[in-house]
Amino acid sequence: MNYGMSNAGEARISCHRRGEKKMKIAIIGGGSTYTPELLDGLCARAEALDVREVALMDLDGHRLGRVGRFCQRLAARRGGAVRVTLHEEAGPALDGASFVVTQI
């Protein structure tokens, strides 16, 4: 783990070795109305956290679709550094994830 300081004085934590891809975060329960706020915070800190993808997973496809599409637009408006993917099954959402967040 690499701890350093960014120009803004924030602690920078990188869980990756040089040359590795940026991390993927999976959010189980991604159809929650709390997800856009969580995603907005991740997008705001994407460079410092080395986030490349946020995978939203929810069993309720309708909720996932509505919240997920909003989150995709939000990420795009934040510059598109973070890709938001939508999943109704855990396997693809968890595959390659560095961290998993659960929302119940």
C-alpha cells in the first residue's frame, strides 16, 4: 500500500502496484436511492482513490435501471473517469472488484 500526499494535501492511498489497472468497486444494493450520493463522492475522488469502475448490482432490475442510468449520467458529467456498470447478478459485479460495499 502506498501512502503519499496529493497537491491538495489529502492523503493519497493506492492499493495497486505500478502498472496495474485502477480499481473496481462493487456496490451490492446499487438500486438504492443512496447510491447516487455515494457515486458522486467516489467520482469526486476518483483520481486519488484510483477508481476506474463502479459496478452496481441489485436484484430489483427496475430500481437498478432507474438509479443506474442516473448514476451513469452523473459519472459522465463528472468527466467520465469512472465507468458505471449495471448487474442483476453478483458474479459479474464482483469479478475483479477490489472493494465491495453493501447497502441494505
